[in-house]
Amino acid sequence: MFKTLSEFADSWKNESASTQRILDALTDSSLQQKIAPDYRSLGQLGWHIATCIHEMLSRTGLEFPAPEGEEQAPSSAAVIADTYRRASAAMLEAVQTQWTDADLFTRVNLYGEEWPNGLTLRILIQHEVHHRGQMTVLMRQAGLRVPDIYGPTREDWIEQGMVPLV
């Protein structure tokens, strides 16, 4: 749980930059990639991440612009990436201008449970990390290069003349 706005802002800036790198690496043709039938596609996962910021945090009373068409993922990777960029920035600005550190301890009913706002912000990040992991597998299946997130990728190791671990 976050206890200060600055603590959240620092974490969000780092994690959302990683999410943005993933979304910026998508191509229109990769958006239909699925692990198996009846699972979310790469595009659906990206759109879910982009739209969930508003869906989750508007429940806390924060006000910021919502992405349009939350139900249906667009067929454009650029639209998904740009929507995330705007939603991420708008949410961070809303948190920093509409809340104080004390508001992080305010409890709000989210999904049938009472969560302090500071926990909601932590869960928002963990939710993104969870879906980013799913997306990297689908990106590999779609033939895309996965950007580094918490360390070098296989391609990074090879480019540095190192033998990647298998």
C-alpha cells in the first residue's frame, strides 16, 4: 500500500513506462494473437490495460477523462498505445491534484471489498504487471521483439555478445 503520493508517482512513472514500451512494440497484425481459442488476444489485453486505469480509479472518486469504447478493442496498435499514454498521464495528474497523502488511507468499496486508496493504487500496478507478463508471451508468439522490463531480454544478451540462458 502506498502511504504518500510521491511514493506512488515514482512507482507509477517507472511501471507505466515499462507498460508503454510493451504497447509501443505492438503491431496491428499482432493484435489478434491468442494463446488459445476463447482467451483474450494481445490487442484485448492491451486495451484492457489502457481502459482499466479509469475503470478502477474512477470508483475511488477521482475524475479524469475516460477512454472511449472500453468494451471493444480497436484494431490499431497505435490507438491502444496512445490511449494508454493519455489515460496514464491523466490519472497521475488526477491523483496528484485531487488527493493528499491522507486520502491514500480513505477506504472505498471496490469490487465488494473495502480498500484504502493507497492499496487500490498498488493493485492497479500489480494488475498491469500481471497482464504485461501475459502480453510478453503473446508478443513472442506473434514474432515481436519484447522490450526489456526488469532486465535484458534474450535479444539484448545476444547483441551484447553473451550466451542467453535457456
